[in-house]
Amino acid sequence: MKTKFIGIDGFGEIETVRPVRKRKKSFSANLRKFVKISRALISETAEEYKVNKTERKAAKPTRLEQHYANQRKQGAQALPTTAIRVAKQNALRHASSRRPFSPHFLKRKVALSFATSLAAVVLCTVVSTNAISFSAFASDEQAYEPEVKSETATISVNDTEISRVVHSEFAKTISDDEILTDGYGLYIDKQLVGVALDKDALQNALQKALDDYKARYDDETTDKFENDVEIVYGAYKSVYVDDSENIVKDNLDKLSFSLSTDIEYKQTVPYTTKVKYDSSKYTDYRKTIQNGRNGKQIITYRVTYVDGVQTDAYVTKTKTTKKAQKKIIVVGTKKKAAVTSTSTSYYQNSYSSGSGSFMWPLPYTRNITSGYGARWGRMHTGIDIAAGGVYGKAVVASDGGTVEWAGYDSSGYGNYVIINHNNGYKTLYGHCSAVYVSRGQSVSKGSTIAAVGSTGDSTGPHLHFEVRTSGGSRLNPLGFV
């Protein structure tokens, strides 16, 4: 190889230098060199080592100087005088600047190297062992430990936002040798009943359970889970994992179904009775001038069932197919003259005040279909009395008194009668098909005042009976009859 060098004294010196093959030192030579250097370093302190290292680095000859020194060792005779002189000067300078090595610092350095090597061997052994164990553990698709987060979140069945969680009640019980797997936990009323690997499959299984429950109803029917049903994504014990259909099938008895459907009810609309008063006729005069005729209508109810038990019902549509015709009667109001001067008027009301005891208002039946108290989220202020064939049966005054109201209004009672017993109590008779008394009329205990019907807010023929105080408070009728 030909290499150009620029001389020390100028740029005119160019020489041909033979390449020197670097000999590879044997292991024994390297060991001897290491021992030699170690002896020298052991004798010097840490501070001396730093100073000597800096000085040795600064005194290290350049490549050019090292080249000429090597050439001199090989006995080169053709080297320029200037180069030889420079090499000699550098050799003297190097000899004067070098100081003997102090081996004191090597004691700690060698100890540190030994400790580092030992730690590296131990670490490699541990890493290799763990790598082999992890490879065997990861051979199972579900054998891994997912990320654990401290927060929790739940979603309802139809939600799409899902958070990855580990529930505390399971995280506390998981031991080191148990396997966790990511999945979708089905919770019914906050209780875990199973874990599925596919969220869509689990939701489809739940929807199928709802569809099967309303299979025999029309398309207008709606249903839902009445209890709390949630799907939660997180890490669970693998023993809880099962097929989505099996999870839902095995827990059908824990699910509560709410179903709402439309029911059409054909009912007869009873005719109402209108009373006209004739002052020219005596009070015993009573004549029907127009016969009543019942109508017909179709009422649609929205009925809600929870696990087969009706919990609510309300009218959504009413269609009249035949209009009812009123019954009109004329009643006289003229009083007859007194029989003797000492006697009272023939029709003077001897029953204007009640006796204080009440009788059952519907002699046909004593069957109570709805009692006094809370019903469907509202207060039922009386009792409902009904039975088969009750429509049109006579309703009697529970006690004597004066008719305070008789007729129809929009209060929801339909045709109804209120009797003031003038002793602190009043009674009400609601949903009547016909009313046979008028306001201001005196009635005796047990006299017929109306007929059972289903007018107003009513779901079928029955008598709604109330007992009230003069101040308007509603009392439980079963405490009086």
C-alpha cells in the first residue's frame, strides 16, 4: 500500500511506507498484559488514576510519530534525519511525562467488575427461565393477564360505549395461579350470572328472550326487562365463560319481563236519564216521555303486565259504533195540601237526617273487586262492587238523607249520586247506568236511587261506593257497612 505523509518540517517530504501487519495476540499474552496493568493500577489512588489517565492521553504520540518509531525498531536506515530527530524528541518527552501507575484504584474497579458480571449472569438466568415459562403459559389463547384499571363503568343492553374494567369483588378473590380472560359479563340486578366472549351474541340472546316472550302478541306490543340487566366488559375468571345462549337460557328465571299491549273491549254504553220538573204536577207524578236506548262502543286499553300480572291500564282510544239515546222523564214538584191543621205536609221529608248506621248499597252482590287504598300509583277513595250480571241492578241509599247531586259530569264518576245524611256524613254512588232521583229530593234508607252501569272512567260494570265527611275527607267504607 502506498500512503502519502506530509513531513514535519514542510510539505515537500513524501515517502513510501510499508504496511505493518498487526499480529493477533494470544490469550496468554492478553492475560499477561491484563495482570501487568492491574498491578500498576492497584498501586494508584482514584485521584491519581484520573490525573494519570489525562496525562497519558495527552502524551500519546500521533500516528506519524508512532510510524517512525516502528520503522526505527525495524531498523529502517532511509528515514530522513528530521523525522528521526523528531521521533527521538517525542520519545524523550514521553519518557519524562509518564508516571508509574498506582494500583490502589484497581482493587475497587476489579471488585465492581466482578459484581457486575455476577449480576449479569443471574439476570440472564432469570430472564431465560421466565421466557420459557411465559411461552408455555401463552400457549393457551385465554391465558393472559389483561390490563387492570381502577375505575368501573356499566352499560345497559343497547349501549355501545364500553369501558374495560375489573370488578373489585372478583379482583380481590383472584389468586396468582388463576387465569383471567377478557369478556362481557352479564349482570342481573347487580349479580354476575355469566361471561360471554362476544358482546353481539350476548345481546342477540337477550333480544331473542324478549322476542320469544311476546311471540303471540301483535307488532304493536312492546316489552323490556323490568329488572336491572347490564353488560359489563372487563377481566373475569375463565371459569365464568360460557356460550351466550346458555347463559341467557340458564338464567331466564332471574329475568323479569314487562309487556305492554293493546286490548280492545266492546262495551255497552248505558243510556242516561234526564229528569224534567213540572211545577204544575204533584210530587207523586212521574212520567216517561222518551225511552232510553243503550249505545255501543269499542274501547282500546293499553295494558301492562309484569311477569304475567297486570300492573297498569289506561284508555288510548274510544270508538262509538252506536250512539246511546237518553231516557227523559217528567217529575212533578207541586206539594199536596195538608190533610188536617195539626198534621204535617203529606210529602214532608221525614228522612232528611240519616240514622247514623249504613247498609250495603248493592243488594245483588257483596263481591268487592277493588278495595280502598293505593292502586296503580294513585289513591282509590272507595270500594268497587261487581259480579257477573250486575249491570242494571238496583242501587239503594245506604242511609236516609237529602240528594245533594244526581246526574252526569266530567269528574270521571259518570252518572252518580251524592246523598247528604245531615249528620256529618255523605255517601257517593258512581258509574251508574241510570239515576232515579234528583237534587234536593229526600230519600229513605234502602230506597232505590240508581242502577249499576259503567259510565265515566270505568273498565266494566260496577258500583263505586264512597263514604265522606261533610268536610270532604274520604273514609274507608268497610268501616261503616
